[in-house]
Amino acid sequence: MRRLLPGVGGEGTADLDDTGLVEAYRLPPGRSLRVDFVTALDGSVTVGGRSGGLGSPGDRRVFRTLRALADVVLVGHGTAAAEGYRPVDADPSVAGLRTVLDRPASAPVAVVSRRASLAPDGRLAVPSTLLVTCAAADPDRRAALAAAGVGVLVCGDDDVDLPAALDALAERGLEQVLCEGGPALLSAALAAGVVDELDLTLAPALVGSPDRLLAGALADVVRPRLVQLLEEDGVLFTRYAVDR
């Protein structure tokens, strides 16, 4: 993988091994919310309803690196269900990299669901999982998930309050949050003004999928700043800072 921006030592490109990739994405200590997406050139984020059709070996490396660096993975319930989410340490390559970085082998997955839709007998119904929901969610569903060992965070009344959810995660020591979508959660996070970084993998593909990067129009235009650009086999890996 080549670094195109910023340049190193006056040269236009620099090759990155696994250690270099970690350093390229490492964040300073403190709270942050970074969002990771793979998208086609036309803004599609899925092929046949899943993101895997847009992936590449380089994208999988970046995905593993971001998960290794995160304190918690935040994901909407719809994306978690469609993509077949499992606990983070179910991927040995992520668990191994986290161990190399002197971190716990796993990180919690925090599933955002206004209706507490996570299945109490599903693959994510384990003690490391957190459910981020609101007071309007069915109390019996919340109780069933708590009984299954899931940590239930009630943040907001009629809908999930994302700033409150991030505060609740930080109180648990989960400060560096990796959000993996989907589009509705990204739109809500941008509208709430809580996104610090957007990491977009741009796949050289045109799909025409109805699943787009954003779920709808934003009230105000967000103008991220490009701070890093990597490339491998025609796939571009961008890091954008989002000024609050």
C-alpha cells in the first residue's frame, strides 16, 4: 500500500507495511468518533445488500487495523444483521493485531437500535456486547437482552441520543469509537455533530445500488478536510477530518 498524502521526506509516495498502516491510522489519546465505510464511485455502499462486494485485500487490511485501534465498534442494528456481525475477537487476525498492540484481544460491539431489536439468542448476545437504545424501546426486550448478558444503555427518550450514548461509552472507558454504519447512523451522527473523522475506501466500481453513503439530505452541508490518502491496486483509502 502506498501513501500518497502526506508525502514523506520530500518524496511523493511511501510504502506501508502492517506497522506503518497502524501508525497511519493511530489517533492521539482522548475521545473521538471515526466512521469507516467502503463506497463505490457512485456512492453505493453495498452490492446485493452487503458491503463485501466492494471490498479488496487492502480494504480488509484497513478494516482490521481500525478495529485493532478502536476501544469499541459502534454499528446500527440493520447493518449488524445484514452483515452477520460477530464479536470482534471472532476474527483471529484482528484479535492477533490487538494483542501485538498490547490491547485486549477483543473490543465491545455497541449496537444502536431504537427498538432494542437485537435478538437475545443471536450471535451478538454475549456479555461483551452493548445495546444502545432509548426509553421508548420495549422494556421486556431490554430485560431479555440484559438477562442474556448484554449491557443495555438507555440514551434518550423517543430516539437514541448519540451525544449521550458517546458520553455513556466514555464513562466505561470506551473513548475511541469506530462507527461502521450504516447510512442512517452516519446521517444521524453527522446531524448530531459528533463525527470527528471519516475514513472512506473508494472502490473503482459503479454499482447503482439504492444503499447510499447517506440515508438522506443533511440540514447543513458538511465539508470534511482530506488529511491522508493511500492507494493500492487502484483503490483509494482516504482519511477526512470533520470539523465540529
